[in-house]
Amino acid sequence: MLRIRRVEEEIERRYNQDQMKTPIHLVIGQEATAVGCCAALRESDLLYCSHRTHGVYLAKGGDLRAMLCEMHCRVNGCAGSRGGSMHLIDKRVGMAGTSAIVGGAVPIAVGAALAAAMKAEGRVVAVFLGDATVEEGVTSESLNFAALKRLPVIFFCENNFYSVQSPLSTRQPARVIHEWAATYGIAAVAVDGVNVLAVQSATADAVERARTGGGPTFIEAPVYRFRAHGGAGDDSHTGYRDVAEREAWEQVCPIRLFDEYLQDTGILNASAVEAMEQGIAAEIDDAFAFALASPDPTEEDLYRHVYAPDPTR
């Protein structure tokens, strides 16, 4: 979680330099969901998500150098400079793909889970979605199909209460999201989204259910993004949310809470944290230097991985 936070802070610090040719959606404040979920998955398990990608990509084992190369539009980026921040992928570690379309990754993940079940691969598929994604019709269809076929898929809903700058109250009737998901006949639970151990435990239960033929699980994790929906900095000054609300959530920062727990129990001490900070800082410096020194795409790269008829024939 600390590594993800520091990477995001450096991305934010550098973003106004205009070297990163991509929109960004920071996960500062939401690190526990990414880390807790991915800690319960195997490398061979597949993970899909939407536009807020950095945390889950790194937590699943994605390559930081390749991620920053992608964000700087370099040819050796994890998507070959084609996707930017919102389309990170690393098949080596099961980071199967992302979609900037709200709900776009959900049916794809369900299809991957169907394939895994038909081929008896023993793998689990997880898909991250936000509270706004449950408003998309494709999510209802996907929950229904996953329940019908008892597919090994986990729907992980990071409920951060806002879709861009629209609060839940302007988009949905008063309801509890995981209870709504349960009406499709699947296991559905809520978990404290700032408690990484609680997230890991809930996900481990869902993984066990999926791997043993028990079907899908819907996990709702209330979290809060400390920064704007997109870009660098906080956008609370625009008036769509109260600054006091954000400040209250910052008091339950998942990294600070876990750090306090680890130090109180004697698992970690200040010198160990400092060593972690130094190692992370060195890795980040190296990754940015690597990205900035990496080659730009060439015109020939435009025609790689393009599958379309040749209009001259």
C-alpha cells in the first residue's frame, strides 16, 4: 500500500510537467482494496478493472517501469503506448485488462470466468467496479449469468460514493448495493474498505467459494478517493462534496491505520518503515528515469496489432 501511495504521489507531482500523455485517475485513499484483494489471488488468477487502474495493476504484480512507460507514451509501455493510464495490462501476472467504459470490463470478466470453468482451469477471475457500474444494465446481465452458471468470478465493488462529481443520492434510489447484488442469487458481503486485512479475508472467502464450485461473490467495500475524479489535486473546492467530508475520511487513511497496527503489535518499527520508504523512493526514481529514456513509438508501430481489412485490396 505504501508503494502504491508513493508512486501515485510522484505521478501527481510530475503530472503538470506534461510529460505523461494520458489522463490519470489516482487511487490515493483506496489502496487497501487493491492490495487486500490481490493478496488473496494467485498469479494465475485473472484481474480486470475499469479506468482507476494504478493500484490494482501494481498490487497484482504489474511492472512499474512498464506502467510509467505506458503513461509517457513510450513504445515499451505495458500496452505498447496504445492505452495510457486507463488501459494497463500485464498477462504475465494475470492483469488481464482494463476498460475506460463504465461497466466495460464486467462482461469480459464474466466471459473469462466462463472460459475458465469450461476448461476446468481452476482459476478465479476478479473484476473491480465502482458504485456507478451497478447502474449499467450490463452489470445486471452479468450478475444474472454468473449466478446461473455458478461461475468462478468475484465482483469487487469499490463504493466511493461518487461518479465523477455526482453523489449516489442523485443517481440511485436509497439502497444497499451488496444487498441489491444478492437478489441475483449470489453470495454478497460488505467489508471495511480501509482495512486491508478485512479485505483480504473477505476476498479469500470468495476465492475459496469460486475455486470449489460455489459460484460468484459480490463484495462491496466502502472507500474514499482523497483526490479528484481525474487529474492531479483535490477538486472539493468545486462544491460537489464538502471539504470536511474528505478531511474526515483522511483520518481513516488505510496506510496510516495499518502502519499503526503493525507497529503497535511489534511486527514493524520505525527503522523498518524508513528502509521501506528508501527502497520505494529508489525504485520510483529508477522507473521514471527508465520511462523518460525509453524510445518513442515510430510510424511503423501504428500498423502493429491492427486487425482490419486492407482497403487497397
